[in-house]
Amino acid sequence: MSGLPSNEVVFFKNAEAIAAKIPDGALLGLPPDYSMPAMAVVHALIRRKAKNLRLLGVPVLGLSADLLIGAGCVAEVESSAVSLGEAGLAPRFTEAVEKKLLKVKDATCPAIHTGLQATEKGVPFMPLRGVIGSDLVALRSDWKVIENPFKGKDPILLIPAIQPDFALFHARWADAAGNVWIGRRKELATIAHAARACYVTYEEQRSGDMLEDELLAPGLLSSVYVSGVARAEHGAWPLSVAGLYGIDDAHLALYAKAARTREGFLRYLDEYVWNRTPRKNSSPAASRA
């Protein structure tokens, strides 16, 4: 993987084909639950029994990470937080940390964005102020505090560049050129710009070239930064896609309760991940906004 953007977008058959392209041990840049994680690919990674994945939350992680951690797919997490939001703690993450089954690199939202932006700009690090004085600086040996070279006695924190192997997320639309519409979720563009490769699932294919549409173009991620796409209807469920379906709060509550125990989590996987047969009580259509 060269790290250079390419406009040769691969149109994969499905989410399973994308999961097959993500090797064990890869560093995945993942969005928070409110920014359309590619849940269909997360399920496919579990089904292919991925191992030793490293997850980067941009800037936090939620259901996608908890599922992968519980399924034994993850070796390391770097994030500002891991939770299920209003559904409470991420139970499989919590247990993995308590049992020391997972390496965790604590971070902050600004630090993660700064590291990704450094890669975007092609520089080895970028400065940041707000974290100075916190205990976190002492815990991160890869972060460095120096004196401002332009002004004495003015400490500044240097954050090293972060380059995920893969950016992975869902989108409302893709077009025939491989452009994908992410709307106001600009953190998705940041991950894609910094990653060596970017894979996106999408709900619907849009006719024409969205870059030529004055209304859609400002919310686009250009195909220059997209490595491959796959159609995955309801591919973010039980999370949301604006304008199509909302978060399935009842299902998140169901998961949070089931995943409190290892046995409950495995039953959840059997019903909702390993068994791909649609079920009325878990239909994404039921959560349409």
C-alpha cells in the first residue's frame, strides 16, 4: 500500500468482498456511531474471523468496536472513548480491558484529528496545545512536549502523524465514478485523506457524476480518495443514515443487555451476525426516520 490516492475505484460485489481485502493486523480508522460505521463490513469481518485488528476511533468508538472486540478480532484500540452512548457502557470492551485482553492507547478528540491532519498534509507531526497539563501526556511516550522555537518558555505538544491502513465507513450514495456523498460528516473525509486505502459501503447508487451537482458536490468525498465501494442496503443498521433510517434504539438496548455476559454476546452473534436471514423484529425498516 503506497499511501497515495488513486482514482481507480473497485466496485465490490458486497460487504464480504471488502472484508476479504482487509488483512489481519490492519489499522482501521472507524467513525463514531453517529457518523455511519460500515456495520455490514464489521459483521463480515467477524464472519471471516479476522484477527489482531487495530482500531482507531475518529474520535470515538461504539457498537462496531464492541462487536469486533467481543468476537476476538481486535488486539489494540486507540480512541478518546468507547461506549454505546445512551445505551450505556460498551460491555465487551469493558470486560476486555478489565481482563487485560486488549491494548488501549488513551487519546483525546483533538489529538486524533491532529495526527490524521498531519498525514493529510504530509508532515511527520503537528502541534497541539489543549492537552498540556493533563495526565494523558505522561502516559503517551509517543507525544512530545517541546518549547516553542519561535517564543521561549512556551511549551507546545507534538502529535505524531497517524496513517490508518484502511478508512472504513458507510455512505448514503455513491456514483458510477466512485464518488461518495458523506454530507456534513467531514471526519469521514479526514480518515479517507489520511488512510492508505478507503473502503465504503453505500445505500444507493446515484446516477450521473455527483461532482457536477452544485448541491451535492460540497458534501462529496472524491473518488481520488476512494479505493473501493460496495452496495449494502441498510449497511449502517442498527445505526442510522440521515434521511433514510434512524438509530434503532430498541435494538441497541437489546444488544447492551445481551452483551453484558459472554454467553449473551455469543447468542447475539448467532442470531444477528452469523445468521444473516432477515428477521421482522430486527428489520432496519422498522427504524426508519
